[in-house]
Amino acid sequence: MKTNIENPKYNSNDFSFIYRYYAGFSTSFVSEILSGYNLDNLALLDPWNGSGTTSRVACQLGVKKVYGFDINPIMSVIASGELAEYDENTKLDLKQRNYLMNRDILQDPLEQWFTKTSVKNIRNTELNIRNAVLLEESAYEVNYLAIFPDFYELLILNHKLAYTYLVLFEVVKKLTEKFKSTNPTWIKIAKSPNEKIKITQNEFQKLFLSELEAKNGILEKKTRNLKKEVQLGVSDSRTLPLEDESIDLTITSPPYCTRIDYAVATRVELAVLGMSSNSDFESLRKQMIGTTKVTNSEYFQREIPSKTAILFLESVYNHSSKASKTYYYKQFIQYFEGITDSILEISRVTKKNGKVIIVVQDSFYKDIYLNISQVFKELFNNNGWKTLEKKDFTKKQTMATLNKNSKVYRDISNPVETVLIFERMN
Ligand SMILES: C[S@@+](CC[C@H](N)C(=O)[O-])C[C@H]1O[C@@H](n2cnc3c(N)ncnc32)[C@H](O)[C@@H]1O
């Protein structure tokens, strides 16, 4: 079967989804691929589902079984909210009840940016939202706060409630904008109490309702789901909650090796969900592939079956710059090991002759080029997969990309994305 491959690059003019996420791939990339398959019998997986482009498009097109996992609970909540559908009740009838007093707020993570009274106002609004959504489904009111980590499971199952949380995330993110740093994924916290944001319940509720109206406009135009069976969840790509040989097709993009800290990028959203302790946050960071946290006590815990990866690691080790031998070398080993183990797991859950379509992005460490598509090719090929196709996508060529000798100075903000297609042979 011929697979149609479009440019996977995220399209900033795409308004077919609710919550913007910088590491997503394009909607039409996924729909073009799926147009070549018989969707009635397809079991589709994205083990690094992120904001859920794969699961959203697959549900809209009516893929029989859709599985989307991510280690970061925020990502699964986003993917869940993206499956919400418009109905008359999406315009929430919010009450103004006060469930909580200041003294009820103990060590709320939102206090990193908001005063205690403002946190109480936000949490009271949150409870009013939850009750407005849940009261349609159950007859009792909830008057306690979300306690991480149980609560996100409800959000992952309840797409409409998740959708209202995406609105909540948006409002809190806009309010905390002044704490953003020059690194787009990093957010500072208030250094002193007078730097903290003050907001009344009435003001917060108004902001929420106007954001909800804006998002309802997008939701109303969204293609309806023909979905059959969908399972979203929080799971590590190295231990997927799936049976052996149960998947026909995987469409995915792995965590990149570009020192983006995906957990930090969702710090505000995690705080909204009540991730209260720093140790929970740090333990999430540690589990993320590509994390900037190095936990390897020893080098090489397992074989990395890629010559290109090994040569790259040697170059990093021998690089003259500070910390190359210690920190960076270990960080890259950790990344390749995480990817190697994930590929083994994808192999386990894929049927014979099943396919993987994967988008990878190249990068540099200092002046050393990391040919990541070659690394993935070797890792798959050495695990019993055949390469069916490889296609590179670049934005317009710049002077730096034209001059082969100036690779070092190539615009890193304009990386090459490669789509690779593999078939499982044994
Ligand atoms: C490049 S993004 C995927 C973006 C996705 N295609 C989309 O449309 O939004 C990679 C994702 O891998 C996730 N991730 C990192 N380490 C993981 C792990 N060990 N297991 C599962 N997911 C992980 C990150 O949270 C991130 O959302």
C-alpha cells in the first residue's frame, strides 16, 4: 500500500484543535497517512501522543481502535480535551459558590505565582466548573480539591471535563505570562510576595467564561468524532499497557534530543492539576526521555544497536568543551537507551508486518551533527524492521544550509524533519 506523506511540520494556521502545543505535528500529515488504510480494522498507536494529534485525527476519521499514551499527565489531559464535542451544554452555567476558605489552601503549587487569596479564588472557580460539568452526569457536588495524581484519570476519561481544564490552563497561563523567561519552555516563580498575582473570584470567573466562549467557537467548527474505541493514558513508552502483537500501525514523533524539557514546559498546567510537591515534579522529569536531568549512575546500562549513535557519543566524549565528558555524554547515553528500550517495546506490541511511521528532528551538540534519522533507522533495522521509506523535509534553504561547510552555523531553529516508515518483519 502506498502511504501519502505530507510535510509533518506543525502548521501555525491550523485551527482544528483546541490547545496549542509547540511540539505537535500537523493534522493533515496524520489524515493523509490514514487515508491509505482500511480504518474499520485498524489498531493504531501513538506511544508519545503529546497533545494527541494522532488520537484526535484517528477518532475523527473513525479508526477502530485508538491508543495514545504519554508519560506527562498534562499531555493526556490535553489529548482527552481534544476529543470533546460541541453541545449546547458546553456553555457552562457557572455558580459563584465558595467552597474553600484561605485556611483550606495548604501549600498549593499555584502559590508559586499567585497570592493565597487569589489561589483560593481560582480553586473556588475550578470547583464551580467541575460541579457544573459533573452535575449533568452525577447528582452530587464535589467540594474538595483535586489531589494529584488520582484526579487526572477522571479528566482523561471525561473529554468534556478535560476540555474545561484546557480553558482553565489557558487562563492561568495567560495570567502567569509575565513570569515567562527567554527560554520558551522555562517559567520563573515569584521571588517575593509582592510579585505575586492578585485576582478576585469574579475577575477570574469572567476571564474563564470569555476564554470558554473563544474555545467554544473552535469546538463548534471541529469535525465530529466517528470514534469507535479510544484509550488514552499516562504510560511510559518503555512499558506500554498493551498485549503482544496487538497493533497494526504506529504514527508518532519521539521526544527530541534537543534539550527541551517537556515537563518544565507544562509546569503551570501541572500546578493547576495540583502537582504539589517538587519531588513529584522531579520524578516526572526523570522519567522523560530526553530529559536534561541525568540519573545514570554508570555509563551504558545496555547495548545501543546503532553505529551512528555510538560514533556520535564518542565525538561528544572527546569534545574539548567543559562537561562534555561528564554531563552531556551521560545525558545522550540516557536518551539513546530510552529510545532503544521504547523501540523494543513498540516491536513487542506490533503485529507481524505492522508498520511504524515516525517523524524525527535532527540536531547538533556544539559542532557535532546528530543524524537522528540514521540512528532510528539502525535501531529499527537491528530489531527486525525493514525500512520502507525515508523522506526529509526542510523549510526554505538559508545561506547556512546551502553552504555545506557551515553546518555548524546552520540555523538550529530550522531543523530537518524526517519521516521514516518501517515494517516489522519478524
Ligand atoms: C515530540 S512530542 C510528541 C508530539 C505529538 N506528536 C503531538 O502532536 O503533540 C514527544 C512526547 O513524548 C513524551 N515523552 C517523553 N518521555 C516519555 C516516556 N518515557 N514515555 C512516554 N512519553 C514520553 C513527551 O511528554 C512529549 O509529549
